[in-house]
Amino acid sequence: MTIRVAFSPAGLGKEEVAGRGVFVIDVLRATTVVCAALHNGARGVIPVGSIEEAIKLSQTLGSEDVLLTGERNGLPITGFALGNSPLEMTEVAVRGKTLVMTTTNGTAALLATTGAASVYLAAAANLTLAGGKARELLGNGAELLILCAGRDGRFGLDDAYSAGRLVVEALGDDATAAALDDAARAAIDLVRRYGPNWRRPLRLSAAGRQLAEIGMQPDIADAAKQDRYPVLPHFHDRRIGVE
């Protein structure tokens, strides 16, 4: 059994995804937001690649129970019902709703998982559940890929640290049980460097600094709360729901 980490979907080949169990991470903020929405009763989340595609799909679905949600460059999209903040995903706002979602980095990572055996979303918000599923898949002989959304096709400290936390959670005390690629080992080294406090690496990352600049520090604090939204989002047939 093996664990690979990709620090962004840029250049990721289909053969690197095919047949693997994949965990997608965009801790600031898409995967945290999906966990929050599903935990608070959303019926499902449909990720799409563009604003135009999101609007078209919502019109096709044509239901009052469909909400547009997302961001560009950290900011809410004009005309969308919701942005990309976990704090917006209240029970009043999302219970019983289907969210059509597009974000700068996270939805692109999700859409890069075509051909995977299974796809789950991970963040600090659901670390224990995600780690348990990863451990279960490894126990069944699966090969895992942890796919970080990254930032504009490049490495992001927030997601890389989160990937390391997921690897550690999956392996537990048996750190030699799986073959790790160099990126997975580097992610674990970030955990050793920053320790168990999620807030510091998230705040220091480029994504965290950008959010702080636009006044969204509360989102960073919420995303740094381990097991804040204990659900395991499963991406299947273009839709994310709770497994």
C-alpha cells in the first residue's frame, strides 16, 4: 500500500489518479466549506469549473432549493447567494439545499479526480473521519493520493501541512506501514515543524495572509478547528454528499 501527495493538480496525469483512493484538500476554504454545509444539512454540493457553468447549471436545475456559492480571489461572486466562508453555511441558510459551487482552487482540484476509485474531501474540520477512511482504504490494500488544491497551480503551505496531518492520522503509530513518496514525507516534516496547532501554518500561508488582508480572519480560525464539522464528504457522479 502506498500514499502519494500532490501539492497541486497542475500537471497531474490521469494515470496518477486512476484506480486510487483520493482525498482532496483545500482547507482555506473549499473543503472546509463543504464539510460545514453538509454538517448543517445541505442536501449536496455540485462543484463546477466556472461562474458561467454554475449559473447555467442552476438555471437548468431550476429549483428554489438550489443555491449558487463560491468565490474568486477570496471574494464572494456577485449575484451568488453565498460566498466561500464556512461561517455562512448555517443550518438556516443551507438545510435541504443543493449548492452549486465554484472556487478559485478547490473545485478545480475536485474536477481533476476523474478516474479515481473513490474521492473524499478532507480538512481540519473532519480530520478524524477522513483519517479513519484513509486507514480503512489502506487496510484494504488501496493506493492513496492526497491531492492538495494548492494556490494558482503551485504549492500552498496550508494544504501541504493538512496533507501531512492526514498522513499521520491515517498511519497512526504504524508510520512504516505504507510506502510514502517524497511529497508525503515532506508533508509529514511540515507537521513536525509546526506541531499540532492548525492555526499557525494556516495563518502563515499565502492563502491565510490573503484572507486576513480582506478581513476574513474568522474563516481562518474556523478552518483551524479540528473536527469542527465531523462529516465525510464523498464526491461521486459529479455530486458531493455525506457517505
